[in-house]
Amino acid sequence: MVFSSITFLVYFIPIFLLLYFIVDKKFKNILLLVGSIIFYSWGAPKFIFVILLTTFLDFHLVRWMDSLQKPTHRKLLLTLSVSINLGLLFYFKYCNFFIGNANKVLQVAGIGNVPLLDVVMPIGISFYTFETITYVVDVYRRVHKPLKNFWDYQLYIILFPKLIAGPIIRYHELADQITERPDKVDDKLQGFYRFVIGLAKKVIIANFLGEQAQHLFEWDYDKLDAVGAWMGALCFAFQIYFDFSGYSDMAIGIGRMLGFRFPENFHNPYTATSITDFWRRWHITLGNWMKNYLYIPLGGNKARLPVFVYINLCIVFLISGFWHGAMWSFIIWGAYHGIFLVLERIFLLKVYSKIGRIPSMIITFTIVVIGWTMFKIESVSLGWKYLKAMFSFKITGQFHWDTEFYFYFFVAVFFSFFTTFKLGQKIQDSIYVNAYSNTKHVIVTCLSIILMTICISFVAANGFNPFIYFRF
């Protein structure tokens, strides 16, 4: 079940919220846990048992670890818990990748193939694996005490607003909210507004441009001219941004309606003035996870020599690319961003500071768009062909777009870059940050209801409704 489906919008979320708002406080977590299990089981009934089993083991291992005093014993249980979770992730997501690549080596050596495993990847396994790891590591570091109740821990892992695609919430950021959180009308209303904004980003902008991108990426790349190739790359860049940031907005909005405060996951990433700045703005919770649980343990910026800092950055982004998918195209995409981060530390940041904000933003956006082609195209050889088409400078006039396309494209550009100007930033702050008066609540509620009705009509009328990050 996805947030942008008719099942969720018309049946699941209205019924769930109605029950949640009327039940007594002491039953809210029980209802939320049951709702989360139903939500996940709807699309992956078999894999709910995998989550229940691993969370049961983790809960007891972590409580046992926390009760120990000897560092070696604590570290042993930490290693065991992390190994179990990464082992499951490896089996479901990466096992066939390594078997497939090993088979290529065996073929060269004239040895028979190893059969691929009949494995179906559980939805959202990468996201909940990261959250189980942050739980055990935060307790190991004594950042926060473990939860006393197993069902509270189960709720932390399986909480449906963020279960499938994040935000990735570190344990200490959510632990206290599991047991105690506010129940305010203002939160319910502002959460609803945020949900509707995210829904509109997804079903109105992302879905339309996604269809255009899909058409262009299915073209014969040998016959694709530069205009079509760049337009396809731009459409996908806007699709993935409005698709994923829209889903994050919906997750944050639902969480807010339930009394939770989830961390922000996007902050106008296409206005970034460097790749370093881009990763402070794009999928922020993944970046924070990688920084705190991988980059800093590797030595981070405190390495004795700059070259080791560069190596740490490349390792982190290779792993980040591999986290997105078991394909060489994702690894290359991660390496691509890692190389630019290293180059910025060596000299590019100095160049950007001299040429000014707008030129730096244009260069950064171009680098990101080029990178998205590697993310979109699973085949490395086909990806290379597409890149050659982008830089062929061949214009054949083979593509023509109608007024509707240009309208949606303009809307995507406008909402991607409007915070570049002070007025745009003020408008965004008035929606997300500033307090709401009673009059403002009435106006925004009416507008949100109208917008949500439009969004539901879009979903009902359009069969194209994928969600890119579901496969991760």
C-alpha cells in the first residue's frame, strides 16, 4: 500500500485516523501498531514475519547488551545484532548480485554457473535495517536507554508513516515520542496541510513528468538527439525530487497528525551551490545516518592526512550508491558523487566561491542531473549511450511537446528553485515554520481539502503511479 493509492487515501487513512483520534490515550500505541502491521502486510504479507522475528531478537539482544558492563561483552552483542540485520539485508538484496558477478568470472574460467536464488526483496528492507542498526548503536554508545516494552520497540521499527521509505529516524530522535507525545489540534491541522502538499507534489507533478521521462528513456538511444536526452534527464530529475520529497512530506504530515515530530528529509536540494551542499539538502536523514554510523567511525574529517579523508568520503558514497540498489549503475552513481565531493575539498569550493551563487547553483544542478541518468538506467552500457546522446550536440527536431507539458515542466522548475529568492523563502516558512492563526487555519484547511480532492481525482484517472524509492 502506498500513500498515493486510492486504497490508502479513501479507506485506510480516514478510518485509521478516525479511530486513532477517538480512542483513549492508553490504546493509541496499540492501534498504531496494529495499523502499521496491516499497512505493511497489505503489500508484503509474508515479510511481516521477517520483521517481527528480527525485531524480537534485536530487542532482547540489545537489552542484554545494555545490562552488561564489560566492553568486550557489549561489543560482542553489538556485532551479533548488526550482523543479523546486515545478513538479512545481504541475503534479500545483494546475494544474487554477487552470484551473478561471480558467474561472469566462472564463465571466463570455463566453469559452470552457480544458480541464482529465488529471492523476493521485502519492501523497505533498507530503511528498517538502518533503523534497527541505529537502535543497537545508540544504546551501545549510551546515547539513550533501550525501550522497556517490546511492543514499543516494535512500533519504533514498524511505524507505518516512515516504514517503507523513511525518513530514516535515528532511535534517540524518536524514543521519547513513542511513550509520550502531544495531542494538539494545531498539530493535526498542520500535519494534514503537509500531507496534502506532499500528495500534490507526488500525484500532480512527479507522476506527469515521470511519464514523460519514461517515454524518453525507452527511446532508441542511437537515434536520440541531445534535446530529447537532456529533456528526459531533466524530467527524471524533477520526477525523483517531487516523488521522494512528496512522500517524505506525506510521512512527516501523517506523523505530525499522530503527535510525532519527524526530522526533515529535504531542504530545496536543487538550489545547492555544490555537491557538498546538495547532500546537506537531499535525503538528509540518509546523509546523517551515513555520517554518524559510517563516516565518523571510519575517521571522518579527523584523519591524519587529507588523502584518508578523501578515501573515507569515497567509501561512504560507494556504500551509499550500493545501498540504493544491487547494480553497478548505482555503485557508479555513488562513486560519481564521491569524486565530486573530493574535488570540491581539493579546489572546486574555492572556484564556486569566486564565481558566485547562481553560476555555482547552475553547475551543481547540471552535475546532479547528469548523475541521475546513471541512477535511472540500470545497464551501464546503455547509460553510457544515453550520456553520449546528451553530449552529442545533435538536434534533429524529432521531439515536440504540447502546452500541457510545458505547464507542468514550468511548475516543477518554479517549485524547485523559488526559494532562491527571499520571497519564495518567506512563503515556504509561512507554510512550514510560522505559527497559524485561527483565520489562517480556516483558509488553509479549505484550500487543502480542495487540493486533496483534485489529487484523488488525478490518482483515480491516471494509471501511472509508481514510487521510485519503494524498490530500495
